[in-house]
Amino acid sequence: MVVDLPRVDGALVQRLLAYFRSHPRARDTAEGIARFWLDAETREVERALEHLVKVGEVREVRVIGARHYEWHKRPQSTSIPAIRDPDGGEKESKHAKRR
């Protein structure tokens, strides 16, 4: 089966990958990426992101109805989990952030 992919700007794809590698926790919409990361046309960035999603380099994540994109190797959260109290409850770690 042949998949017809839209024409993608290879240089733009490389710029996106370079940005994600340099900023592994970055996540944004196609418009935000086009405007603030790359100073590029939104439609071209959308095509490049769609290509990267199809080949498994970038993940699409829905956040409050908007499509956001992040690198597939994004580091996991480094938040400190709650500590189990011996009585079965949870208590906050002394290193955890206060809300």
C-alpha cells in the first residue's frame, strides 16, 4: 500500500527536530511553533508536524480542544510523588512543592 504524503519542506522538518532535541520538554500548537519557535508559515509547519507524527518523531496531544505537538522522547515529569503514610494515608513529601 502506498501512502500519499503531502509535500514537506525537508529543511523545516530538520529545524523542528533540532528545536525539539534542544528543548525536549517543549510543547505547543502548530501556530505557536510557526510564530514563536521558527518564524515560519503556519500551514508549512502543520504539514511538517503531520509528517513527523506519521513517522513517529513527534506526538500530537489534545489539550483543551487544541492540538499540541511534543517530541516523542519528551522526558517524564520530575515531580516528587506523595509518600504513603504507614497508616495507609498519603502525606506530602517534604521536598514536594506546596500548592
